[in-house]
Amino acid sequence: MPTFSKRALTAPAALAALGLVLTACGSKASDTSAAGTTSTASCVDTSGDTIKVGSLNSLSGTMAISEVTVRDSIALAVEEINNAGGVLGKKIQIVAEDGASEPTVFAEKAEKLISSDCVAAVFGGWTSSSRKAMLPVFEDNNALLYYPVQYEGLEDSPNIFYTGATTNQQIVPALDYLKEKGVKSLYLVGSDYVFPQTANRIIKAYAAANGIEIKGEDYTPLGSTDFSTIVNKVRTADADAVFNTLNGDSNVAFFREYANVGLKAADMPVVSVSIAEEEVGGIGAQNVTGQLTAWNYYQTVDSPENKKFVDAYKAKYGANKPTSDPMEAAYTSVYLWKNTVEKADSFAVADVQAAADGVSFQAPEGLVTIDGDNHHITKTARIGEIRGDGLIYTVWESDGPIQPDPYLESYDWAKDLSGSGS
């Protein structure tokens, strides 16, 4: 398994850490952990009857269509945990910030949450660009980020817990499903940033090894709304299917144009890995009926845990509000943090990291378990079909939770993949 490579503290970061030691008040969650090891100084105050956590999501900009509901699901989990007595006897207090769909803003707000608000953990981020902008902030400050969205893999960090799918839990199962259905050619459409570019490198490596032709590959900036040229290229390429890695409200424009030119799921299906029930509402179910998605959770998952989650979410936010995979992964991440803190009997970062391996939660999606080696979690893969009611229904699922393999080490065709895109 991959090993973590912690970055050395730069001089400014070290000075910032020293400043935290001098300005923090009350008991600190780190300095010296329960295990007796020294870690980067923290201003987290554990002396009172509350503990602060951060919620960092895009509440404005192109990604707000997806991230506002993730913020809401984090708040739901916190409310439930507080109603049940909190964590180690302390109630959780959320400090919410807006990443504004800009990676640099995410990094700035992460620094604020860690250094000024003194939160014990941060829950949030969506795009890989936002995550990569935040990663050095969390590593240099030795703080914890719980990242709830599927991503392109090829990464691990001791300071990030990845509660969305990595590649072998979403993209690879989707490709296996298409291959089993007889798909021999694909057209790739994505937003122009880290996740789609890296995901498509992986897809092309899979395709080369499995006799699948790539008939085209196009990217468009986040927030783009003009898809006439790209959709025309897709139509004339006449691929068996389209693999879609667009993010945010660009999906609305893409699928409306797709429907406008007469392309249908029955003729050229689109498999999407970044649109869920919330986005379906914005696109219009009539524009995506029959199209496919690859996720680990849908509102329609039939389990007692999911019924409880869906009922609670709708009771809090409205009967017409759907639940989705990133929302569920964010909700689950709060419980995984709680369970890890309680196992560690400590809020200190080093203790949480040491206790994480094997921590489980019976989530709405099914049982999930943290892999302590790479900080990803086990997840059940599901291919879904969008139907006219705006919901997504499972048409295939894996036999059980899939162990995370972020570096695709178990696939011969992926042996030449390295790095994490641009």
C-alpha cells in the first residue's frame, strides 16, 4: 500500500505554528497526544463543553448547485450527533465558510478555520482543484480535512480522509459495466481541471487495454454554458457511449443541448460521475431520463439506515429535497470522525490518525470502513439509471464494499499512470 509522505514545515508555517502556541487559550487538542508523541501545535480548545468543526463548501459560484446541499447534510449529521449527546461529552459547533467555487478561496478559508477558528476538523471541498489547493494548508498545519466527493485517485495524505469514491470504486466499475454491455467506443467530455483530465487519462489507459476506441475528447471551463460545438462533435463521432466528467451547472447546459439535437440515452447513453439527484432537478428530468450514473449511493437505496437518513433530511430541509451521493458521503464523514475520536478518546490529530484504521459506520450507502494505510474508505459501487421522477435507480451494484485502491496498484493496465493531472 502507498505510504504517506508528510511535507516538512516551511519557515513561515513553523512561525505560524509557534504563533498558535503563544495565542491559543484553554486546553489544546494536540501539542502532546494521548499516545505521548509530539505533534504540530494546535489552537483547538477542548476545555469547554463544545468542540468546533469547520464546514467549507461553495455556497456561491458555479459549484453552488452541488455544494449547498453538502453543507446541509453536514449540519444534519452534527444536529443528530448533538441530540445524541455529542462527541466525548461535547456538543459540536459548526463554523461555516463559503469556498465560492474558487480553489484559492478554499485555501484561504481553510487557513482561517484552522488557525483563527481553531476547529478540530474540516468537512468539505468538492472539485479536485479545491482539494489540491487545501492539501498543503492541512499538511503544513497538521490539521484534518474530510473530503466527501468521488475523485480521480492517485493521491493520499495523512491529513485528508477521503469519504467519496476513489477510481476503483466508481470509474473502473462504470467502465467494466459498459464493456459488459458491449460498448466498443467512447467520447469523453469534461470540465477543464484536475479531476476530468486525470480521470480521462485513466479511462484511456483502460480503453487501450480493453479494446475500446476513444472517438473524441473535449474539455470546457468550469461554468461553461455553450455546448453546441461539443455536442455536434459528439453526434458526428457516433460513439457507443459518452463518458461525462463535467462538473457543476455546466451539466445543465450540456444535457439540454444533448436533448435539443435529438440525442437519446437509447442511442448514445451518457455515463456521468458528477451529477446526482440534486443536479437532475436543475437539468430537468425530461432531459436526462434513461441516462446512466456511477456512484455509491442513491436516494432509492433500500436499507433501514437510508430510510432514516432520507426521512431526516426531508424533515429538516423539505419534502421535495432529494438526497445524493456527495451529501451522503459528507453526512457519513461526520460520523466517521465522531467514531474515530471516540475510539481514540481524543481530538488530537495524531491520535485520530492512529485510531482510524478499521473504524466503521453503518451508513445509508451500506457499511463503510476506514483503511488506515491510505485514509480512504470501503464503498459499494452502483450504476444507476435516471428516471422520469428525477430519481436514480440502481441497475447494477458490486457484491459488497470495494477496498480502496487509489493508485490502481491491482490493475496491470494502470502501471504507467503517475501524477495527478494539471
